[in-house]
Amino acid sequence: MTTSTGTGRFISFEGIDGSGKSTQARRLAAHLSAQGIDVVLTREPGGSPGAELIRALLVEGEPDRWSAETELLLFTAARRDHLERTIRPALARGATVITDRFCDSTRVYQGTTRGDLAATVDQLHDLMIGTKPDLTLVIDLDPTEALARTTRRQDGEDRFEEFGLGFQNKLRDGFLALTQAEPTRVKRIDGTGTPDAIAARILAAFDLSGL
């Protein structure tokens, strides 16, 4: 797998549910936009009309609605549409794309946490996506605190949260393993403290990345 193609920059935010990654993705996008940079803020699953339709199938309903294998196919279909219709066109014109989740979520959720599908995840990614972000920021937060946040949110998109605390702990371990496996691309960001404090850590990591 290669990093993004085109002249733009491709940045993803990852982390367990309730870690604050969505808030920080919006803050970084606003910070760069204020500097006159062309920024596209997007999300997964979703980010394009077709992918948004698939999103509802994945994040709503009972935890056992889909098997890990079916989830993997649905996420890949959504990601392919997202890549074709949103990400690649933005990168080609030189924009900075910031996405709330991308391929690393699938590597953790379906590849190692929901089933022993790591090899299948990588093969399907190579075949249908073939792109990694230039920089991935993992917002790391204690799962107990993160799960409490998602419980208060009550937005109906809680299918994965309903797998419980043990599942969230496994997710955290999976994301931290990615920071060890690909330390140049994947950076751990301490998710404790105020949103301003977390944002400062992200800007420091962003600057150090040289993007």
C-alpha cells in the first residue's frame, strides 16, 4: 500500500468511539482554512452520497446485525465511493483532505477486533483502495471515559458502542499497535485534558510530520 497520490495532503484521525477525534478533525480543518489552505473535511463511513447511504447500515441497529465479514465488504464499498468522488478529486487539485476515520479503522475493527481477518482486510484494501493517508493521528483516551461520552451523545449511531467496554479496550489496543507498527505515519495523541490542550498536541505532531 502506498500513501496518497496527487499534490494534496491526506490526513486521517483515528481512535476509539468517544475519543474526541471528530472534534479535533474539525478544529484542525478550521485552523488550516484560516491560513488560506484549501481543506476538505470528510468522514467515514460516509463522505460521499453513496457512502452516506451505507453509513446508516453500518452504525445503526443491533450489534449482531452484520458479521465481521459483511461489515468489511460494506466498509470497503463505502470507502471506494468516498475515494473516487471526494478524496481523489480534492487531492488532485492540491487540497488538504482531513478525514474522520479511514482504512486504519477497518484494520482495527474488522481486521483484529471483530475477527481474525487481518490478511483479508489488507488484501481487499490493496485490491480496491490502495491508498493510505500521509499522516494518521490516533486520539488515545481511556475507554471508560470514551464510552461514557458516547452514552451521553445519544445520536442513534451507537451500534459499535453497544459491543461494550471490553470491545472498546480491544480497539484501543489495536490502534496503539498501529502506532508501533508504523511510527512514521501513525502518531499517538494524548486525548486527555481540554480540547485546546489536545489541539495543541495535534498541531505539534502536524508540524513535526513535515507535511
